[in-house]
Amino acid sequence: MKNAIEKLPTKSEHASRFKIPQVISEVQGQKTLIKNFSEIAQNLRRDESHLAKYFSKELAAPGNIQNGILFLQKKVTHEILQKKLEAYIKEFVFCKVCGEPDTHLEKVERILQMRCDACGARSPTRQI
Ligand SMILES: [Zn+2]
């Protein structure tokens, strides 16, 4: 999977191949499960803990990961989860300069920055 992504020949092809993952969620009692949580994090090449923290903060709900599933201690609709995921991608995945999704997060002097693999730009990210 990773190799396939790195071997993509041109920027435009790459951009068009990036698809926003769809959240698969289920409400169980007072909890909400994101069933494909690990898959989403892998797809975005982001730490599960970073993405989980984002959902927890944004939804004001404690969350924990078990067997690749994120459990949130709150009832949340699929629409809200999907919107939050898209906001996360916009903020923490797409390069602020060139708009490519080929970025990674790195800590520089304890501050998390987004580094673009396509254009090399560094952008500061919000602390979550
Ligand atoms: Zn860039």
C-alpha cells in the first residue's frame, strides 16, 4: 500500500487518487463506535492517537481505541463524524501551500508541524 502510493508518477494523478475515507460508525447505547478507525488513520498516514484525540476534543467526548475501533463515550451521528473527519483532513493532511495530501506531521522543538513531501513546505499545526 505504502509503496504503491510512493510510486505514483505525477502530482495530478496522485491528487485525484486521494479519496476522503468514509466513516463507518455505529451507536451502541450511549457510545459511538468508529469501526474502521485504524483503517482511516492508515489511509491518512496519521497516528491513531492524534486522530483519536482530535475526535475526543472536537466532540467533547472521551474516547479509547480497542482492536482498531474508536469508542466515543457519546452518541454522535454519522454525519457529524464524517464532517469532523473532513475538517481534520483539511487541517492536518492537506498541505497549506500546494494542497497535496502527501504530508506528514513532525515535531520541531516540541511543536507539531506539517511537512509536505510534495513541495517541502512546513506549516504550523494547531495543538490538540
Ligand atoms: Zn505542499
